[in-house]
Amino acid sequence: MASYALRRILGAIPTLLIIITLAFFMMRLAPGGPFDSQRRLPAEIEHNIEKAYDLDKPIYEQYFLYLGRLAHGDLGPSYKSKDFTVTQLIAEGLPVSAKLGLSAMILALLFGTGLGIMAALKQNKLSDHAVMSIAMFGITIPNFVTAPLLTLLFGVYGLKVFGVDISLPVAGWNGGALRNMILPVTVLALPQIAIIARLVRGSMVEVLHSNYVRTARAKGLSNYTIVVQHALRAAVLPLVSYLGPAVAQLVTGSLIVEQIFGLPGIGRYFVLAAVNRDYTLVLGVVIFYAAFIILLNLLADLLYAVLDPRVSYRT
């Protein structure tokens, strides 16, 4: 398994190189530049700034200079946040995005798996149709709709239940306080709950009709034993494959959610960097995001082999 992991990591290098190359040239092709502003700088000052950041050189030379610095682990300085490097900004935003993303994924796994199992056990009954309908509803509604609705409901209007005010903060991080996390975590978790519920339900239905589950029922085992000890392990295999990119997406931050709730995570940095043409910060976030997805997909494949004895990566 170690040799398989090493081969996957080495094979990921060309993929990362392609991603870096595409992102680099696409950013350069976009109109405008990092030092464009409404107030025109004197030509000499503008030339000196571009020279300091190697922007006066041909684009192909800039590309190879960037790859050379990247090979030494240097993501470069931020063009807009002049007192920070790209590495420092990512390190500053990662704890916020990671805390939000992991909280949302844990919430999604708990509720999504439970709803999926319940729907599978009540296949083609009212509860099954209700869960799948709600799941489809949750998948189709995007975050940029859910977030403002919850903000209006719990923040602006101040929802009250039995006379108790349960209004919540609609912006700000406040050191990761629980009240500030409830709304963004909920918005991030809702579509994941729906997707996981559908995945688990479909997989569980298939497993419950398999031969070894029929044998377990013939032996007189209880439904709890059959579901928890026999069916669930096989039913979560499709979910394991899905978790790799899903966790990467949540942990690296939702662009829309962090922007709406004013959270200082990686997603918000990425949006601001793209708007301001902060080339190095955009590239740094893209590289981090791509490497994180590759790593989590590798971990998901290794976990898949642990859960399914039929899968082996031995050479």
C-alpha cells in the first residue's frame, strides 16, 4: 500500500503542473493588472513596481521564474496585501475555513447517514419519499439562496420560538464563537446532508437485497445487528469515495458563504484576490486547493481498501 501511495503522489506532480500552468496563463490573460487603479501612476513609478515583481519581463519568463520559486516552496508575496506573503495569508485563513468545513461535514455525516439509512429501511414508503424529496430540494437550492434566507430569518427579522428570541449573528468571526458559526455551518452542511442521504440510501437499498444479508436474516439476526454490523460497512463505500473532494471543498472554504458572512477564510481571500488581480494569491490558493483534493482522494482510496477486503493495492 505504501508503494501505491508513493506512485499516486509522484503521478500527481504532472497534474499539479498542468493546473499551475493553466491558472498562471489564465490570470495573465484576464484584463487589468494588480497595480491598475483609477488614479494613474507616473510611468517611472509604475515601471519600478513592475520591475520589483518581475512583471516587466515576458510572460514565459515570468512563468519559469514562478516555477523556480515554487520548487523552493516560495508562493511569493501578495501584490495587494504588501505586508504578507501568500503562505502567511493561506495559513491565516486556513484555520477559519477548516473549522467551518469540518464542522459542516461532521454535521452532514451525522444527519445525512441517519436519514439515508432510515429511507432505505422504509423503502418506497412515505418516510422514504419524504426524505428523498427533501434531499432533492436541498441539492437544488444553491448556497447563495440559502444564506440570505437564513440571514433574514435569524438575523434581520429575529426569529422567536415560544417567545424566546433565537436571533443569531449574520456576519463576523469573533474568534470562532459558536453563535457566529451556526449560520455558515448550517448553510454549508445542508446540501451535503442531502447528497449524503441520497448516496447512503441508494447504497443501503442495494446491500439490504444482497445474498449475505438474506442469509443473516435467515439466521434470525435482529435488524439492528444486520444494519450496523453487516450492511452499513458495505453501504458507506460509495460515501468514502465522495468524501475526498467534498471535504476538500468544505475545508478550503466556500467562496460564497465566506463572502456573505464576512468570514476571514481562504474562500474570501480567493474572491478578493481574483477581483484585485492578485496573481500570486490566486495561484497559491489554486495550488493549495488542488494539492488538498489530490491528497484527500488518495486517503479515500486507501480507506476504501481498508473497508472492502476485495480491494487490494499490492503489487
